[in-house]
Amino acid sequence: MEFSSNNALKRNLEKYAAQYATEQERQGSLGDGRSSIHYPALFLFVGDQVAPAVSAVQEINRLKWDNGEGVVYVQIGTENQEHDQHRDHDPAQTKHDHYSDGAHSGYARVNGLSDARNGSTSDDGQVTRHVLPLSTIQTDRPSKTLRKDVHRSFHDSDQALFGLNRTLRRVSNRIAEYGRLYSSFDRIYVTVVTRADDPLNVLLPELTKLTETILAQSFKSVQTDLHVLVSEMEQVDSFGYASAAGLAFLRELDYMQGLDYTFSGNLLVTEDGISIPVVHPASPLFDLVYILSDKNERGTGVPGGWIENAEIICRICLLKNRKQDADSSGSVSSTGANTYNNTSFKNNIRTTSDQHGYASAGFAEIRRPNKPIALAVLYHLYRYLLERMRQEPEWSIKDKLAFFGLDGASVERKVEGILPDEDLVSGMSGIMTHNVSFTDLKPLSLREAERALFGHGAEAYFRDNVVRLAEERVRQRSTEGSLRRKAEQSRTEHPEVGYFQWAAWSDNGFGSVREALLGLIRDKSVQLESARALLEQRQQERVEDQSFKRALFRDKQNVRNLIDCLLERVYVPKVELLRLENELQLLRVYDTEMEQLHTFSRSVTETLATLERVLRETAVESIAAADEYIGQNVMEYYGKVTEALIADLEAKRGRDVWFEDRHMGDMNGLATEGNERLLQRLMEVCHVMLLTAEPLRVPFEEELLLRANVTITYGDKNVLTRDDLFRRLYRTLEEQAVVRVRVFDYTQEHRYEEKYFFGDHHSAFMDYAAYAEETSRIYKLGVVYEERSSGVEKLNLMGGFHLEDLMVYRNGRVYYDSYTENGYELHPSDLAEKLSPMR
């Protein structure tokens, strides 16, 4: 149960941290803080397997583009929704925690549209999912003619083509509705994304040309790029067929990108069922093709797998379609040094034989670790509040006893009135006696004399009129929970005394209230034994030894005087004995309640301590997930920052500001309702009172420098200077922005590179990066300025390679050849003979 509860707390903490990170991305960006794209953009995702990338790309654009809400996304899939079968061997689809929870909820929305049938369409405003009615195709398992059957089924179904036309026209109209968000409506950028091993990409020419044709009716120019996602990580299931199908697609892609590639098909369908041909003249189908893998150029896996390439896709789109700022004269000015030129890049990756060159990219970002920061500040705030709650007031043991109503005066008041107020002597004097002479009573003990005089009548009278009445009053005064009620009442008068003090004071330890209570019980027990011994001694005394007054020759008067003596010497001690017994009983009842109180308060304090552990664990895990260098000293530095902020707030608003009703209020009371309620209040208070403070809004490089030096003492020669920091940042970005595709370097003759930094216009590091290695670099370096101070990003573009240069191409060939030899038809019939021989 505790494990499940802790997991729920961690999920809430992750949402909280993600929300803070999102806010930091957006801070000050209501107008021009984020980048904007110049022309409308459409993302076309082809295939079921690429579904997870839809929400990832959408969320990135929504966060980082000022007009990202106007971008439209289309996913074209089949009735098969079993793309989860690939998750067994693809870690990319199971972990993508860079994005906020909104990304995952977006994924859920997309996949929640899977009930569309017969070419129907579902959408959530920006994301449209179109299901092709390929019901005769079993795309959930490979067959020998799967890709061929998909191609044939599409062309044989008038309904499939008509439904797709209707969806794309609806999408085109929706784009027009977002026209106010863009600077120009002359051109539209289409980004096609597919998995190399997805069978639906066999329809890529048809889907691409139909999309371009419908969009061309609204835009003067349609520019289309393709991003091919490949998986090179070790696969467990379907690795053979996936590799063969992926290579089949790459062969077809090479054909589509030829200078002499042409396409013609009756793709446009009117509402009357009239088909209109769509023609693609001799030219490559796509403007540029990017190959992105889940392994980088060094052959190591990319954390998060191929889904992490969503950042690259979005950054390339922004680079090519970024809104240009106008200067004071109204003319468009450069947004950075050496801005991206698409024509120049295409020309530079084209080989001397005019063979099409492919491109890839690498991406890295260094930013303030906002999620770990939010969690660290939250932890340090809670730890401080917990320390305040644990502080012992400077109370004496008498004060502590009085808190629970166990001081001498309080206990005496509780015991008062237990015994009847009537005069026992006068009350018992009327008990009928036996006719016994004083002479016969003289040699007897007081016990024997009582029996001779009253029989059992005196005992019965005492039991019925005194003992039972006292027992009833004890029961009334020792009702269950009275000790806790008194403690709760006292806590309203002394809010500084909470469950930590309850737990400590009710424990059986030195100086505790319970120790004092047990001491009282021992003392009363000794007094009780003494009283019993005294009573026993009195009852054994002889009548003739008693000092009451005797009357000569007045036997009855002497008997009466003996009765008065008997009541005084025996029954008054019995009353005292009864008082001690009942007082001891009350104290034992309170001891039992004290034990119960300890159990209760200890459980609450353990709950509070558990939350502290969960907060720390979550913060440490978040820091560990960040880059080792970027996440250094987060706990240490933000411990000091939080401490300073707390001190400043208390100096201005009083030391008890945290426990005001509008902030944390009664934390002890909150703790009894469970950690989730307490955590929710804590997150709200931390967000309002600490996370918005100026020390948490410094530029990322300044923040990183302060953190790097937080453990350095004055005069230490190891102090990190700003230049040292910039060199490390520059090197780290370069090392992490490794191109995400594996090629044989010795076969790649026409490698061409361009590298771009994205960062704040006022950042000193961006100025450093713009001129670093200026004299020695052999690649083009560009800087894209944005108005944000939370971090810096680097995008490395590399192109000029051919598909046969790829490791995935070479590794897949053995499977392609084997499947082909075993009767698998991996290409449509009319396309197989058009493909160039494998190189």
C-alpha cells in the first residue's frame, strides 16, 4: 500500500516539475519571447508505428513556437492499431520523459481515435487521424506480400481514395482558418514523417502527391521534406522482416529521389466519384530527405530512442521556416549570424554526378535543469518546515503534563467527587446491628467485632452506596479518547505543539510525559499497598485496645461508641483506599490512552517523514536523469537559495508566515488527511512564494556558474571562471549533438556540415559560440537568436551521403536478400523492375 501511495506522490511531483519547466519555457513569451514560423506548416505522419511521434512533435512546437497552435498534424494509419508490438524491442516508444505530461496526453488523444472506420476521420482540432479502410490486409503480422497488398488494396478501394481526399480538403480548410497566425500565406511547408519499416510507406508517393496537390489549390508554393526514422537498436521480435521491409523502402526512396523520377495517378476524386490525374514531373519527390536513427554516428544508442528525433524534426522545420524580424525601417533583418539557406545546403550535399544526397542531423541542448530545480526547492522548503515542526518548546515536565491534563491539580479535579460527600459515619450508623454485649465484643478484633455486630450488612452497605457509585463515576470520567480530546484542545492554544511533540512526549523515554505518568502510577501503587497494609493492621486490632470512651454500667452506650470507633478506624481508611484505587485506575486508563496517542501521533510523523523521503528521492532521481555536468550541485546550491529566500520572507512577513491559513495552515491537521493533500498544498505554496522569486530567474549560464562554484571555498584555485564555463558548454554541446545516423566514413565522399546555435539574444555564451573556432572551423556556423534565457541548443546538420553508405542499409541487405529468396514480395509489382540495382 505504501509503495503504491509513494508512486502516486511521485507522479504528482513529476507533473509539478513538468508544469514548472513548461512555465519557464513560456515565461515572458506571450508576444515575441518564442520563435514563430513564417509560413503555415503541416506535419504528415505516415503509418501506425509513427503515432508516438505525433504528440511529441506537437508538444515541442506548442511550447517553443509562438504560433505553434496554428500548426496542423495529420496521421494516416490503418485499421490495425497493434503497433505496440514493436515496443518490445524499441525503448524509444517506452521512454520519452523530456516532454511535459501534455505530450503523453496528446499521444493518448491520437490513439484514442482508433475507432475510426471505413476511411473515416477523427481529430482534436490540431491533430487529425485518418484511417485507411484496408480491412483485407493483416498489417499486424508480416506476410509474404504485405507491402504489395497494402499498395494494391489502396488502389483497388474507391472508398479509401475518396475518404482521403475528403480528409485532406478538410485539413486544408483548417489551415486557412489559422491564417492570422502567419506572416505570409504564399507558401506552406509540409513535413512528412514515417518509419522505414512501416508497411504504409509503400504509399508515400500517392499520399505525398495528393497532399501537395490539394494544398496547391490554396498556396502558391508547397515545399515538402521527408524525415525517415530508422531503428538500429538490437531488436527482439520481427527483427528480420523489419530490416528487410526497411531496406525495401529505402530502395524505393532512392528511386523517388532520382532526378528523372515521375509519377502519375488518378488521385483526386470529386464528390461525384470523378477521378482526376495527379502528375509529378521529372524531379525528386521530396525537397530534402533526412535519415534519423536511434543510434548516433558513433554507434551508441540515443537515450529515448528514435522518438527523441522529434526535437530534430521540429528544429529543422524552424530553421527553414523561421519568421524574420523587421528592423525599425520595416525591412527584414537577419535573425542571426549566417542564417540557414536551403538552396545552398541542397547544392552542397549534391554529388558531382548530380546524384541526390541525403541528410541527417544531431541535436543537443543545455538548459537550466528546471525539473530538478523545482523538486529541489520543494524538498528544501519541506525539510525546513519539518524542522520547524520538530522543534521542542522550552517546557518543563509540569507544562507538558498540564498540556495533556495530567498535572497534579488536573488529576485531583478528576478524582474529586468520585466518592460520595455524605458523612459515612452518620450514614452507616443506622445499619441494623445484632444484639451483642460489649463484654462479648471486648476480646474480639475489629474485624470480628464488625461481623458480630453487622454480619455482612456493613460491607454490603459500603459496596452498594460507596463502591458502586465510585466505580460508575470513574467510568464516566474515563471515557475513551478523553486524553486525546484534551491534547487537541490544548493544541489550539499552543499550535507550536504538534504530532512530533505528541509522539516524543507520549513515548516511554527519559523526560517524557509518559515516563512521568508511569512514575505517578508507581507512586500511587505504593500508596495503595501502604493503605491496604494499614487497613489490615487496623482490622486486626483488639476492641479492648481501642481508645474510645467507655461508660460504666451502660453496655449499649459502649456498643454505640465501639461502632463509631469501628467506622472511624476501618471504614474511613476503606474510603481512602477506594479513592487511591480509583485514582490509580484513572491513571492506568490515561496510560493506555497515552499509548494509543503515541501510536496515532507516531503514524502521522512517519507519514510526514515518508513525504520527506519521497521528495528527496524524486529530486535526486530527477537530477540523476539530467546531464552529469549540467545537473551538478543542484541540491547544494538550491538548498542555499531556498534558505536565503525563506529568511528574506520571514524577515518581511514574520516567522510564522508559512503557517498562515492562506499558505500551509495547520500542517499537523493536513498530515492526518494523507500525504497527497499535504503535498498539494506544499506545491502550491512553493510555487507562489519561492519559484517565482528573482534568484530562480537568472540566465542559465550565470545560474550554472553559480552552481558550479557553490562548493568552492574562498581562495580556492579550482574556482570555475566564466570563460572556463563557456568552453565546457561549447564542448559539451558539440559532443552531444552527434549526427543520429551511422555511416561508413570511408565511403562518404561528399560530407558537408552546418551547425546552428539557438539561444537568447542577450546571452554572453551565444556571443562566445558565434566566434568560437572562427579561424579553424571547416563548417558553416550559424546563430539563431531567441528571447529566452533558460538554455541554449545546438543543431548539427550533415549531408552528402548515399543510402548505401548507411549501416542500416548494409546490415539490412542480408535480411532483404534472404526474404526475397524465400518468396517475399517486398515491392509493388509495377515498381520492382524500376528500382536501381543494389549497390
